[in-house]
Amino acid sequence: MESEFLLETHDLVKTFGALRAVDGLNLQVRPGEMVGLVGPDGAGKTTAMRLLCGALHATSGSIRLAGYEYPGQIEQARGEIGYLAQRFSLYGDLTVKENLDFFGEIFEIPEKERQQRSADLLRFAGLSEFAERPAAALSGGMQKKLGLACALVHQPKVLLLDEPTGGVDPVARQEFWQLLIGLLRGGSAVLVSTPYMDEAMRFNRVIFMNHGKALTQGIPRNLMARLADRILELDAEPQMEAKAIAASDPEVEDVHTFGNYLHLRVSTAEGPTTRIPARLAEAGLKLNHLYPVPPTLEDVFIHLLETEGAGYG
Ligand SMILES: Nc1ncnc2c1ncn2[C@@H]1O[C@H](COP(=O)(O)OP(=O)(O)OP(=O)(O)O)[C@@H](O)[C@H]1O
Ligand SMILES: [Mg+2]
């Protein structure tokens, strides 16, 4: 039977000696969907991506991509995979256009078609005017866009992007996401890994990953709703002392620094909202504000690490 998913894994495991870098991962991506694999350094994101693109063999579990099962049908599947590695390499001495042509040759795209496709991708990536520039002379953000264009040369159905916005400035990041939205409209399935929580809001679904496991997955809005009314923002000076006072409140479960402020996760808001200002005043600290704020995905992830994540580490 045809699956509704372009990409799915079942209990995927990859071990390196005693380390379970990917530890029973189940994920599904539909056509037109962008799913984020979000987790800290060492969570297993790159290992998962490398399993999915066929660069590594799984220890156990299964992968199905565009109707092909691994490992048996990995060769057929390759034609449907566009992979942008975390540390991908372009040929720095070759021009932008020569890099695209090179990938076109690898995928054995006929010469005539290749020219047209290179031109289309250059336009898509906003690189037409830089076609003759050596790739090494591009900015970091432009290199990422060229990397993406190279990964699209063979018109894959599934895109695997491993931390594609790492080290890229905010403007270039924004442009990069716009390019991806265009691809989703065309029915591609996109799996993106990122360590940046603020990027996770862009995904149709996020999978929070830690120690090789998916802690939870869901629509960003729904994940945040889990902590509705349970995050207070505190701005008080000096912050270190304020943090200690907040943390000692019996109804405060966690305190972490969030930009210039503190985020307190509370079991209920009422008690801490009255007690903490009084305690701060007693200690002679300056209170600027303390009020409920909408939870962020970072709040959710920290919560997950402390609860569901317990025992994994
Ligand atoms: N080839 C390998 N041999 C041994 N251990 C490995 C290998 N590749 C990855 N690991 C280990 O597997 C774990 C997961 O690494 P991985 O690179 O998948 O994490 P990541 O989520 O991509 O992290 P980052 O955000 O830093 O890129 C780490 O502990 C890493 O050291
Ligand atoms: Mg990685």
C-alpha cells in the first residue's frame, strides 16, 4: 500500500561501540511538510541524517523513503534524496555555476537539461549574478544557498538539511527559509535539524531530540500550550541574587536565564507572583517586572529534558 509519508523510520538505532547515538527513533514526514529535528550538540541529529541519506548503515530498525526500503533499496532511494551535510563542501576553486554543473554530472543529468536546471536553480537561490564567482569567494549565507541548490539538482522528493543555518547571519537565514517554503509548495518533504530553538517555530512539526531519542514531537503551538500559564518572566537586579530567591520559592520548578530576563516555570502562578516581590524587597533587590508570559519552545524543551529526559543521560 502507498504510504502517506515520503519519509518514515521505525525504531531506528545506530550504535558506536557502547554509545547509542540514535536510540529508537520514529519519525514521519509527509509531502509538503517541514519537520524539525531539534536538539542540543551531540543529540544525534547528524547521525540520524546520515542514516537517512544512506551514508551510514543502521544497527537496527527500518527506513522507508519515497517508497524505497533501506538497506535493500538504498541505491534507488538515492535519486530521491537531497542532502545538505552540516559541514558540506563546495569546490572553492570552481565557480558557482561550475559547482552546480558538477553535481548535475554526478547525477547524470543530460547536458541540455543540466544547463536549464542550473539556470533555474541559480535564479531560485538568488545567485544568478554570482554565477561566475569562485564558490570560495561567496559569503557564508550564499554558500549555504549554493549548497542547497546543489542538493536540488536532481529534483529530489525528500530534502535532508543538517543544521543548514549554522553560522549564517539573520538576514541570510530568513532568505534560506523563504527558499524552503517554495519547495514545500511543490510537494517536497523536508527534514531539517537545528540547535536553535527560535527556528523551531517555523516547522510544521518539531521532534525534540536528546541522547538519540525523540523526547516528544508535535505542532509547535500545541507543544507550547502544555506550559500555558506556567511561565513567569522576572526582571530584577542584581540578577544572580534574584535568581536564587526565585529558585527557593516552593512553587517555582525551574529558573533559567532567557535573554536579559529570568524565566520561572511555576506549578501555579498565584503564590510566586505575591511571594517573590516581597522576598526581593526584603533582600533589598530592585524589581523591574514579574508577570506571566507565553511559553516559548525553549521553555518546553527545558521542561522535557527535566521530566521525560530523566534517566536517559
Ligand atoms: N563516527 C562516530 N564514531 C563514534 N561516535 C560518533 C560518531 N559520530 C557521532 N558520534 C557520537 O554520537 C553522538 C551524536 O553525535 P551527532 O553528531 O549525531 O550529534 P548532533 O546532534 O549532530 O550534534 P551537533 O549539534 O554538535 O552537530 C555524539 O556523542 C558523537 O560524539
Ligand atoms: Mg550535527
